[in-house]
Amino acid sequence: MNDGKSKLKADQTTMNPYEEKIKQYIQDNHLQAEHLSFTTSCHSVEDAARSVHTSAEDFVKNICLIDQQGNLIVAIVKGEDRVSLKKIGKALEIEPPRTANPPEILEKTNYICGGVPSFGYSATFLIDPKVMEKEMVYSGGGSENSLIKISPQELQKANQGQIIKIRK
């Protein structure tokens, strides 16, 4: 039977440990969110949009940044938007942060680059107001082959993010 979700993994028991960890976080924190695993890549917004048959406008990107003291800042913007490091620096009253590299992302979030969720680890979370305008969004699901479907309000509840204009 092909219900349009044919790219979803049929056997959820083969889920990787990153996906298991975020699913457990969702369950433990009673979040209203749906975890989706695919056989196809969701690394880029374009790949993810193809996997769930929707547009980039329904996705958020979690841009991992590092401040001068080595602290993690996660800037959450809509899939088609870009982050302004200057606006983030100004909003937090710090020097503009730099983009984290893949080893730093893994070290700070315990998730691999390309699958970082919008919550579930310690960071300063910043959410662009455009994200909050959506009814539902898709975010990283813990691996390059998974996503989380969640309302922006639930996402903010999960990460205690500050709503600040951070897009270019």
C-alpha cells in the first residue's frame, strides 16, 4: 500500500541512537511532536522537503553558533531564511558569534551536523518571529534521515527560546 509516505522507514526498530535519544526526550517531556524517519536524506532543507512532499517554507534550520566564550547559540530560522550574525551579536550584547564546525556541533549538542533538533540539549536558543507565524514546522530529527514535526509554540516551550529577529 502506498500512502504517499513510502519513503518512511518500515522497520522503526533499526532507528539510530541519535533518533532514539530525541524520541525519548519528546516522550519524557510530554511534547506534542511527531518524529519521522526516512530512508532518504533530510540533510538539506531541499532534501527534507522532498522527503515529506512539502515546501521549504515549512522547515526550520537550526544554525549552531559559538560565542567568544565557547558557548553554544542555536539560531532557528525558516528554511528559506539566512541568519544575521550581527543581529544576534547585537541582541545578545556580544561580539557576533561564529558558525560552529561539525565536530563542535557534535560535542555541544550530542547530535550530528545535518540532524540537529531544535531542542533537547543545553544552548541559548533564538527563534526568528517568522518561525512563530507557521502552524507547524519540520525540524532536524536527530539524524540526517529524520525530522520532527512540531508547532512553533511547542518548539519554544521545549527549548525556552527567545523570539528575536535574527534573519538577514
